[in-house]
Amino acid sequence: MNKHFLKIPYSYTQYADLSGFVYAEDEEEARELAHEIGMRMVTKK
């Protein structure tokens, strides 16, 4: 498992950029996890 630093996709840019670390086997999996996190953030609003 590797630690990847990514900007998390977030569609409300007025709130600033989200970024953080994602633990995943490879970069593709890290992007998928970041996308899921971003989608959860959007649906909470």
C-alpha cells in the first residue's frame, strides 16, 4: 500500500481546493478513491 497526495475533485470551487493523502495500491486506485471522497463531499451539501 502506497501513500499518494492528490487534489480531491470538488465541484464547489468557492470553498477552496481540497487535497490530501490517499492510501492505495497504485495511482489509478488512488484517483478512484479521491473521486469517491469528492462525490461524498458534494452530496452532503
